Amino acid sequence: MAETRIVRIRESVLRENRVQASILRKRLAASGVVMVNLMSSPGSGKTSIILHTIAALRERFRIAVIEADIDSTVDADKMIAAGVPAVQIETGGFCHVDAAMAQAAIQELPLNTLDVLFLENVGNLICTAQHDTGAHVNVAILSVPEGDDKPLKYPVMFQAADVVIVNKTDYMAIAEFDINAVRQRIAVLNQAVTILPVSCRSGEGIADWIEWLTARITSVAGNR
Amino acid sequence: MHELSITSAILKTVLRHARRQRAARVHRILLVVSELSDLQPVWMQHYFDRVSRGSIAERARLEIEHQAPQFACNDCSAGFAVSLRTVDRVVCPHCGSGSCTLTRRADYIVEEIEVS
Ligand SMILES: Nc1nc2c(ncn2[C@@H]2O[C@H](COP(=O)(O)OP(=O)(O)OP(=O)(O)O)[C@@H](O)[C@H]2O)c(=O)[nH]1
Ligand SMILES: [Mg+2]
Ligand SMILES: [Zn+2]
């Protein structure tokens, strides 16, 4: 066997995706489209939040949705029933959406007739957060029944988010969920993040979320 | 599937550099992985063997070095590492402050490769 030699590389394997994502982000902004990526565990409320948001903002913005639920078009069907264009992404069984997959899904949408594009990511707290999709706004949803210890168990998610929605606050009383502990744990990972308690069931907090998102969309769209 | 997508990305990075080096074979890959990334080394090697089959990196050994997350204290600005697996609160070991900031993001770095 020939002699071996050691080559220093020091390169992140996520680099290529990060480059692609930032190109996509610029392209969307240039077309006047703001992409909002929603990440959470399975069942935390991604679809419910998107449906509430469509109901609140459909008069103001032209909205479309990219759905990445594994092997199911149930959520995409709900969006179409809500009257917005929706495309189902082919994740090929993968646990996250990356910039290339988002880009492929976006080809199927009429960008010049849209203002806001929601991406419902795969229900997963680790891989999704590590892969930049090209979105302008990253939303993490933590639901009360999952427990207040999640931020330090899944730090990557809370580090990547611009906003954390604490959903299902209607369970707060029975779940022994300490929202202040959540705020402290998230602050260690990410000081710029906004934390919004919400219940998609009772509607509590939805108005705060809509207000936060509207301001974000306006600021991204204004900066292009 | 987490490990599968990451190992495919590792292979791509490794092959690109190996080609640039005109290497005939890759024998070993040193990977520095943030503890935040929550990967199972056994599965990593398993998936790597699968995705690298037929390439010059086939049968390369993955060596994985875990790196504890790094924090900076907001009060005394000391830097320190904490394993989040063992604590539920981050406290500065120098001044006891509970106000700290994560300074290194979760990542996978191909640190070096051994080729011939
Ligand atoms: N009690 C209560 N239930 C909720 C709330 N929000 C959502 N749910 C319920 O939780 C379940 C999951 O909500 P979805 O919106 O489908 O969650 P998701 O994150 O899109 O789920 P997947 O796409 O399957 O990962 C549904 O039965 C919702 O009706 C809430 O605020 N309170
Ligand atoms: Mg859903
Ligand atoms: Zn200190």
C-alpha cells in the first residue's frame, strides 16, 4: 500500500446548503416574496398556525404554502381547502427541507403573484434547524404538552428561530409548564428571539403573532 | 434519516477535496461534530459505508470528535464549555451569572482526511 498523507480541510458540510439558501433568499426578495419557515415536533401546531394566519392576512397579502409533511398530502389539502395555492414537496423520506428542495418546490409557484410563502417543514426538531431553507423568517413552535425542558434538549432549533410560538397554552394549567423557565432557557441560546404564547384552540395570543409577523413581513419586503 | 443526509454531505465534501489532492483512496476522515448535533456515531459509520460504496472513500473510517457547546458570560465575558446533556441551566463557572450566550453554532466540520 502506498504511503498515506493527512490533508487538513476544516470545512463545514453544511456550507454548500448555506450558500444555496442565501442565493434563494435574495431571489425571493427580489421577486417581492417573503418566505416564512415553520418548524416543530410532529403535531405541535404548524398547520393550525398557518391556517389561522391565512384567515387573518389573506386580504392583505397574497399567500401560498409549501407542505413538506412526510408521505402525506393531508396538510396540503387543508391549505387548498382554505383557498390558497399549495405545493407538496418531495422530501424523499428526508427529515428536513434543504435549500435545493425548497427551490424545486418554488419552481411550481407563480412567484410574481405572491407576497408571502409559508413553508411547513417536516415535524422534527433537529435536522430542520440545521438546514437553512432560504426563508427570511424562521419560526419554531413548541407546544405546552411537550414540556418546558425542550429548549436545552433541542438547542439548535431555538438558536435558529427568529420567533418561538409556545402553542396550546390552553393546556397550561394541567401541564405544569413554566413559561418563565422556557424564557430563561431560550435566552441562553438566543437573545434576539421573540417568544409568543398562543392557543390555536381558544385564539388567545393569535393577534400578537399576526402583529409580529406583519411587521416582519413589511420590514423584509421594504429592505429589498 | 438525519444521519443519512449528513453522511451524504460529508461524502460530497470529502470527495471534492480528495479529487483536488489527486488521491487514489481515502482511508480516514476526522469529523468534528458539535454535541448539539445529536448524532449516533454507530449510525454515521453505517450510513457512510452505504453512501460511499463504489467511491474512493469506500471503507474509510470515520473518526468523530465531539465538541461541547461554547458559551460566553454576559456579565464577566468569560468563555466556557458546557455539556447540555448534563445540565438544565447554564451558569458561568467564573462569576456564577446565569446570563450567558451560546457562541458556537451546531455544525459538522470535516477537519482532515487521510489519503493515499
Ligand atoms: N388543545 C389544543 N390543540 C391544538 C392547538 N393547536 C393545534 N392543536 C391540535 O393539535 C393537533 C396537531 O395540530 P397541527 O396543526 O396539525 O400540528 P402540525 O405541527 O401541523 O402536525 P404535523 O404536520 O402532523 O407534524 C391537531 O389535532 C390540532 O387540532 C391548541 O392550541 N390547543
Ligand atoms: Mg401539519
Ligand atoms: Zn461570568
